[in-house]
Amino acid sequence: MPFSRKAAPPTAETITTRQRDKPQQLTRELAINFKAVEGDENSRRIKLSFSSEEPYERWFGSEILDHKEESVLIDRLRNIGCVLFNHHRDQVVAKILSVDIVGNRGEAEIEFDDDELSEIIFKKVKSGTLKGVSVGYVVYRYETVKEGKKSSDGRFTGPCNIATSWEPFEISIVSVPADPTVGVGRELEAVQQRQAADDLEIYRAQLKINQNLLYGGLIK
């Protein structure tokens, strides 16, 4: 039987093992939907949403971030997280005052710093020039749901991969549209796709060797 050159999608076990042993840093974007904190109109505090349960296309299929309390490891973001500009770790523009999961969305209250860069970003957010917010996170466990099937809690219909254990670690104000096909984080996504392709090439080569050993070199 000829060996197919077509790469099969990763299984749930493959994804789970890869994420557990070496979690990948991922990002996803949303349009900024912020509101000023009530009180002083000159306050530098705003409230915004940074994550949701909207499906997001990854190299292995549709990804959904489960926002049940037990699924989101939020203490790191709450205790030591910060707000960056375009995911640059040396461009901190705001502190995180509070983080909560409300209505299946991640919400935060932030306060912009008063240095020059932070002031520029703050004014652009208030004026509507900057319209994107992104969250950086890692996934530790997925539940893979086949097409037409329901997730274990009955909330989602496949095909999809539900992140049932994930950890946000920073929020960014970003200068790109909230579009899963472009913008911040796509360079990382491309690296992950190349790594996945390399893994599959190694898998195919090893499988061909095993088949040749089994069938006496008849597999081409």
C-alpha cells in the first residue's frame, strides 16, 4: 500500500502533549471596546475586554478559549501582569488594576502610566486611533471535538479545539486590525506552522522506515 504524502491533522493527544511539554506563546486580537472608569474625567483608568470565546483559526484548526472559572489560570495576569504596546516587553504602557471573567469574556481595569510613550498610546486609544487589544497566553490542555459532536460540557459543537486550561500573561494595545489572518503574532504563528511541518516530515519518514522493515522494503 503506497504511503500517502498528505499530512494528517494532529490528534488530540499530539496537541495536548506538545502543549503540556513545551507550551507555545500565542496571541489573539479583539477590537477595543473600552469605557472610562466613572469619576474624574481626567482619569487614566479604563476598562476593556481582552479575550472571548470566539473561535480563532490556528494551524491545527479552530481554537476556542474556554472561559469557565476552572479553565482560566488568571492569577499570574492579576498579580504581575502588565499592559504592553504591540507585545514589546520593553514598552510597558499601563498597569493592570483588576482582572475578572465576566460573561465568558476576560475583562480588565487598567491605568496608563504618565511617561511619554504611555501618554501617546493613551491619547490614541481615547481618540480611537488605536482600536486593537491583544492577549498573550499559553495553553496547557485542549479538548478536541470532532465535526458535529458536542464538547464534554455541551457548550460547543465541533470541529474545534477547546483550550480547557490556559493562562493569559500580558495584555497589549496593538496597532493592527482585529483579524486572525494578519497582524501581531502572525510571525510566531508562521514559526509554529513550520515547526509542525517539520514534525510531520520526521513522522512520515519514520513511518516509511517502519513500513519498509515490516514489508521487506516493498513500500515506495
